Amino acid sequence: MSIMENMIDIPAEHEKNVCGQFDAYLKKIERSLHVTMVSRDGALKIIGPEEMVQRAKSVFNDLIELSRRGNTITEQNVDYALSLSFTEKDHQILELDQDIICRTISGRPVKPKTIGQKQYVDAIREKMIVFGIGPAGTGKTYLAMAMAIQAFKSGDVGRIILTRPAIEAGEKLGFLPGDLQSKIDPYLRPLYDALYQIMGAESYLHNAEKGLIEVAPLAYMRGRTLDNAYIILDEAQNTTPAQMKMFLTRIGFGSKVIITGDQTQKDLPNGAASGLDTALKVLKKIGDIGFCYLTSSDVVRHPLVQKIVQAYEDYETKSSRTHRH
């Protein structure tokens, strides 16, 4: 295997951003690709086997380009650029960066950060109903909320309805102090958090007072037809088949529906069927419905979360094999 050297110029203003604090990102690329990287006087020397040097160069050039576009490079960017370098999609990280859905109240752009997320966002644009299935941290709910708020702001829909199935609204919520609304609120909290971040609390409260944005438990959907609305059903793995059917048949004209869930995190009583699992089997042949399956490689929380999700996936795969034999 021939060892080669390659030089890359690093623009001085991007050096700290792309190399990381104490060159942490360089060290990560070195470890992952088995190359040596030496940064000196605005240039980076990469030494190692030819194929790995080319990969390292490609990853580094992508990071420089992301930095030029005004991004703060994170460990997640480096991890994802590295994982793409082992596929034929190594420059797709730059395409993802161009798809800005909207901006948060603090001006931060909301955009898909992985290829799986990009396919999810594109499916939402194209289809009337989309199922987003995947583990925690894959951005299923957050991206759906961003798309809903964008459609609402641009006048494509007249209102937004966000809903979750209330795990047993009787006993489990019964011992909490307060009226029904204050019992339900903590459990709908993740939806409020995303709303406040993207829209701002003031704008949300103003629209909520007018009834244009509604955050409600799934039971409140019964008997209503929802026209010209953007409807997000979150935590759909905790619906019963009857609830899911009820929800899907509420959809009216001019509406867009996103159903998100994680099939591995069910809070249903033992032996109860999940409305999400049933719907995925029943509806799979309907062409106007999009199904997006995100995986641990689409996790965009802290890199440690990705490792945790992956470890659980490996463990569960191993367990199911053991049970089968």
C-alpha cells in the first residue's frame, strides 16, 4: 500500500472552526481514517494510504465549504461527513446545507442535517400524509413542526394542530395536581418547546388565542373534520388501532398530515396492538402516503446519543436472534 502526502490550504479565518478546539476534529478524522494530519502556517498536510488521504481531503474540503457558508462546525458535522466518506455520497452534506426550511426566532436556520432527514422533508413537501418513523433524536417532530410553521406563515394552511395520544388520561394523570389542562401540558411540553424555539412564545400565544394553533391530546380530535390545516400526530406508537383510524379519517381538504413515532418506545399496556404498527401494514400500498424510516445514523443530537441508540439497536437485534434459536 503506497503512502502519500497531500497539502490543503486552510483559509486563516476558518482554521479554528474546521480544526476544532485543540484540533479535536483533525484528531477525529485521523483516528477514523488512519491518516496523519499536520496543520502548520495555514496549510494542512495529510499523510497515509492513498485512498484514505483522498477521503480525508474530501471530508476536510466539505468542512471548509460549510464554514465558508457561515456554519459553526460541530462534532455532528464531522461525524456525518466521515460516515458519508465511506459511501458514494461524500459531497451530499453540502446539498443538505442549502435546504433551509425556516429560521428560528434567534435567526438560526432549520435544515435537514442528514440524507434521511432530507428525504423526509422532501416527502412532506410532496405527499399529503407522511409517516416519519425512527428513534429519538432523528428530528422527526422538530422538522415536521418547522415545515408546519413555514406553511402557516406563508399562508398555505390556515392553522396548525399538534396532537399526541394521552397515555391513560384517567389513572396515570389522575394523581397529578391541577385541572385537566395543566395535567396535559407537561406531557405536550416537547411540542411547545419546538413551537417557542421556531416561532417565539409571543407569536405562538397570539395565534393560539385566535385558535389558529392548537396543541391538544388526540382524544380532542374525535368528531371533527380538519380542513385547510397542518396536522402533526406525535408519539403515534402509543395510539391504539381504533384511535389511529379515527385520526386518519378526520383529514379534510387542503390539509397536510405528518405522523411521527418510534416503534421501539411503546408505552401501551402489554399485549396491546400499536395503531402505528397496524397503519404501516394497512396503508403501505397507498401511493399518496409517504413512509420515511430514519435510523441511528440520522440522529442529530449529541454524538453520545447516537452511540446510545446504536448500542440499544445492536442489543435488541442480538436478543431477538437469541429468542429465535
